[in-house]
Amino acid sequence: MVRSLFPRSPPVKMPILKSLGLADSKMSRAGTLPLRSSRNPFEEASGLEEEEAGELETLPNGTSCRRRATLEKLAGLAPFRLGRTPGRRAGSPGDGQPRSFLGRVLTPGIRRSSADFGLLARLQGTRAQGDEEAAGEAARRLAFLRLGRGPKPRRASLAERVVPAGEAAPEPPPKVPEPPKIKEPLSVLEILSLIQQRELARADEHILELEAEELASSGGGAPGPPKAEGAGGGRRARDVALLYEALQRELWALVRETLAGPGPGAGAGPGAVAQLGQVLVQEEAADGRRGPEAARKLRARWAEAVARAARERLEAAAPGAPGGLAGQLEALRGRLLEDMGVVRGRLAPSYPAGLGAFGVYLRGYHGALAEWIGAAARRRLPLADRYALLHWHNQVYPREVLGLVDMVALENGELEPLLSPGTLRGLEDECVTDVKAQTRAALLRVLQEDAGHWAGAEDRCSSLAQDVCELLEEHTERAPRISQEFGERMAHCCLGGLAEFLQSFQQRVERFHENPGVRELLPDTYISRTISLVNCGPPLRALAERLARVGPPESEPAREAAASALDRVTRLCHRILTDLLFQELQPHFSKLMRRKWLSSSEALDGIVGTLGAKALALRRMQDEPYQELVAELHRRALVEYVRPLFRGRLRCGSARTRSRVAGRLREDAAQLQRLFRRLESQASWLDAVVPRLAEVLHLEDTPSIQMEVGMLVRDYPDIRRKHVAALLDIRGLHHTVARHEILAVARDLELSEGGTLSPPRDRAFFADIPVPRPPFCLSLPLFLGRLSLSRLACLPWPRPPSPSPSRPRAQH
């Protein structure tokens, strides 16, 4: 009954797959080769292939069993391909079936390691080679077939093959909600791919997950060195280490690329820099969980990478710069400003604020620059390069580099100096030593060259002072720009060299004037050469004074030695010029204080005319020595004018004669005063000497004479009683009491000023006027005149009156 309700269906014949290329299916396949069909597409298939095609049956939908078997076979091998399906993660399960051969072997949730992908790479390479050959064969066959078949016929869809024509398509089954997809961890190769694609922050997150898995598998301890090769934890730890190495290579390469420029790709853009900063933040947080011993310290390594990149940038900029070390330093300055502008404008804003990126870059460049400068300082540099290095270190870098960047961004607020104090001191010592040796040799060479032209007949302008100042100012002007202390040391060094040079200069001038051959020169040439030597004094004296002010206190002895040498040269030249001038004036002075002088001004006119004519040649002298020379001429002229008066050429026995002599003295004094005022003499203290002598000769009463003598002694402290006595003799005052009273004034003033210093040479007047010894004549009684001199010395002479009552009157 039951069987009748369900009639038996006819048996279905299963397709029989026959081996291709064999005549007998029972024959062993060993030692046989499959027959390969010809590559010609127009040849007919062999009989074996036709028989095999006839024996293969088709499926109900019309599909050949042979074709389906081939697709299933290919579908089973497909998961070996590592292509990514859109919308699905590589390695994630599809319809409950794993996608790959490794997916069938490994349980879900286990991460593929680097060794698995090594196996896949080998399998994929072998299969890819076979696929390339089959693909090439099929491409060649289809190319010929398309020529005769025409356009490609429309192929039935899968629904038309499964459902016969005319029947309604079955209703699609209701959609079953898919279970939530489990997030599969990325493999090592996929993480490496993320690193290579510069998705650094995402790659670092997966590395941290892999590291956490390794910690969990090893018992939760701190990460240590990789374990043995066979252990699972050791393999994962080694994968983590390798991934970190790859990550750091990309990070530090990104640091170099961002400093070089924005670059053509996105790898060097602000997005990549932001990812670099995010990785540093993530790793710093992870170091807090790892502990101090296991911390990776990527932030410190980042600072080291910045320093390395800065070193490479600076080393690339310096060697090609022209101009020696100064040119290289200028190239470094340009590179620093360029790179720090990139950091401040583009890189620092892309980093997280907590990293202090600008300070890290600035310290990195500062450290790299310190290494470069230190290496340059250790070389044996010439003096010019040493100056350039010191100036760039002390002035250019702080002012033109650090002064243009935002120093507030620095965490510590200060940077260490590029060179240590000991290195700087050594460079300065070498500079001082070289300058001392070079300037001494150069100054002596200049002096020898200039002194060789002094005795020549050619009238040439000497440039000795200018050359000396240029040689020393080259160093004294550069050193203070480096530092104040170095400027003081260089000034002291140059002042010592200048003092030695001036001493040699003084000796050369003295030998020049003592040389008898010099007298053979023309007077005008000799005077011109002497004026040239005098003109060397003011600039060299000013240089010595300036160096003494800049230098330390111990520079005072050198300044005094330089000033003393210049004073001796100036006095010697002034004496030579004055002697030459007064040799011409001597005939005119010999006519003074004679009877003819009272009635004729011929002698004084000759003196004034000669002095006025010679003053034109003296105008070529510098102002300072010219003023000294004119003052000396003024003093010497008045000394020579008064000298005949004290020699006693005139004797004024009457009041009328005294009046005539005093009037003539006043007239000559006024004429000489006008002359030296025209010559711009500053020795105004000499204007009163001749008028006061005239008053002493003209006055009649003793108190007036006492007062005038007191004023004369006060204004000219070098006057002595013998000079006053000679004046009294000239005016014919022989009264003993009056003479004693007048001479007492001079004596009191001499006693009061006995402890004071004598006036300087330029203020001395009466000291250069000798007074002849007066004849020993005393108005004594007759019996005393018969005594010998020895007996007169034993007599009780009356003591002079006390100086106390006469001192106020003399001062008045």
C-alpha cells in the first residue's frame, strides 16, 4: 500500500569522469603523458575528446558536469588569493566557511603571524606562475576564435538555467538577520602594510593590541626579549619588535621628509605629522603602563631623530658655501632661519600641544650646530676665521637666529652655549697671541720703510701714523664687537705693541736728528721733514689714550710709556724748529736794549716780520703740536727779548731815562702780544711779564715797587732775588734800606713757596734768564773798608726784619 502511493522513480545515471589521454581506463597511468592538443584553434578535436564529451552527461539546467567540477575546484583554491572583498575584512568568515586554507586549519580569532604569511607567499608565488601560463594560452586561443564567431552571443543567466521558461520564479526566502560580526585582529603583514601606507596611528594601535596579547600569553609580565624560536610567545614578541622597528623607521623618515619640505605626496603633509604626534602620545601613555624598565621612550627617540635630521640639514648646507669659514657660517644662518620658519609655521602646529614640538626642534638644531661649531673650533684656523667664528658665536647667532624665533616656546627658557667657556677662552688666547706677533712684525716693517725716506731729498708726505692706526684698529674694532672682555684683552695687547713701537720710533727720530748728513738737506726740506715727524704724534697719542680707556687698569704703564715716547719726540722736534728759527732772529735780538733801541723800532720789526713769515710753514703742523710750538716760540721770544735787559746793557740813572725805557718796553710788549695773538698762541700768561718789568723800572716810591715785585713774584714763581736785584740796579736804586725792603718781599715769597714744586717747563720764564754776578760793592764806613773779607764775615750783621708784618702787604 505504501509503495503504491509513492511510485519508484527511474534511476538517475551519474556521470562518469574518464581520464583524458588514456585508451583503457584500467590501464595504469604510470609512465604515460597526457596528450596536449594543438594550439591551432581551427583544428578539430581528437576522437578521444569527442568520446569523452559524449560520455559526459549534462545537469538538469543544461550545465556540463565537467564545467561544474572545474568551477568547484577553482572555488576551493580561491581563498589562497589575498585580495580583499569590498565590505569584508581580510580573514573574516563569510557564509560560515573560512576563506582560506589557513582559515580551515586555524580556529577563529587566532591572528596570522609572520610565519604564516611567509608560507602563503611561497604558495601564492608557485600558483601565480601556473596561472600566468594558463591565462596566456587561453588568451591566444580566444583571439583566433573571435575572428570567425562574430559577436559574442548572449549567455543565459543563472536564473534562466535553473528555472525553466514559462514557470514562475519561486519566492525568495526571507532574509535571516546576520549575526554581529566579530572584529578579527589584523595579521602582522596587514599591520606592516598599514605602516608602509603611513597610517601610523592605526598601525600603532594594532601593535599595542598585539603586544597586549603577547603579555597575556606570557603571564601578564612586562615585555622582555624574544623567547626561543619554537615558543608561541617568543614568536609574537619578535613580531612586536619587528613591527616597532618598521614603525620607527617610518616615523624618523617622516621627520626627515618634513624638514626637507612639504613633498609631492601626502606622506610629508600635516596629516602625517599629526599621526606622528598621535603615535608619540599613544606610546607615552603605554610607557606609563609598561613601567620604567620596559618603557620604549619613543618621545626621547623622536628628539634624537630630530637632532639627526637637523645635523644632516646643517652638514648639507655648509660645505658648498664659498668664502671660507665666514661663508659657511652665513650658509648655516640661512638654513637655520629657513628650517625654523618651516617648524614654526607648518610643523609645530600639527603636533599635539603637550609635546612642545617647537622646543624639541630648536634644541635639536642647537645641539647639531654646537657639534658643528665645536668641530670647527678644534681645527687650526687662521686669524680671520677665528675672528669670524667668535663673532658668529657671540653676536650673530643670539641676535639674528635666536632673536627671531619664539623663545617663549622653550620649556626651559634657556639654551646652553654653543662652545664651552674653556674653548672660547682658548680661541681668544690664540687670537691675542697671533695679533701680538703679527702687529709687532708689521709695525717694525712699516717703521723701517718710512724711516728710509727721512734722509732723502724728496719731499713726500709720511703715512706712518695712518698705517700704524689701521694695523691696530683692525683688531681693536673687531674685538669689542665679540665681547667686552675680549675687547679689553685685545686693547691691552695692542697698547703694549704700540708702546714698543713708539719707543723704537723715538730712537729712530733721535738718530735722524743726530745724523750729520741731515744738515746737508735744504732748510725748508729739513723743516718739512721734522713737521711730518711731529704730526705722527696726535693720532698715535689719541690711539694710545683710547686703548687705555678700553683696556683693563693694568694698561696704565703702557699708556704712560707711549705718551712719554711721544712727548720726547715732540719736544725734540720743537727744539729743533725753535733753534732753527731763532738762529735767524738772533741778529735782531742783539740790537735790543741799546741806545739806538730807545729811538728806533728796527730790531723789533725784524723780529715780528721773521716770526710772521716762518709761521706759514708751521701751519702744516697738527693743531695740538702747533699750539705747543707757538707757545714755546712766544715764551722763547720774550725770554730773548728780556735777556739783554738783565745783562745790564742799560743803566737808568735818571727818572727821565727810566720813563723812556718803561715806555719802550710797553710798546714792544703790545706789538709782540698782537703778533702771537695772530699766531693763535694760547700762552696768555706771558703777556704781563714785560709790562710788570716796565712798572718796576718806572715807579718811584718803595711801597709801590714792593707791591709790583710781589705781583711779579706771584705770577712768575721762578723769579729769584737776583733778578729783582738786577732790576733795582738797572733803575739805579742803590739805597740800602729800600733795597732790603724790596728784596725782602721776594725772599718772603721764596720762603713761603720753598716747599712747593717748581713750575713745569712750559711755565718757566726767569729760570732761562741768567743774571751776571754783580760787583761786590758795599757802602760801608771807611774803617770797615780796610777789613778783610774773613773779618767782615765775623761781624754781627743786623738781622732782617721779621717776614710776618711784610707778608700781608706783599700779598696785597
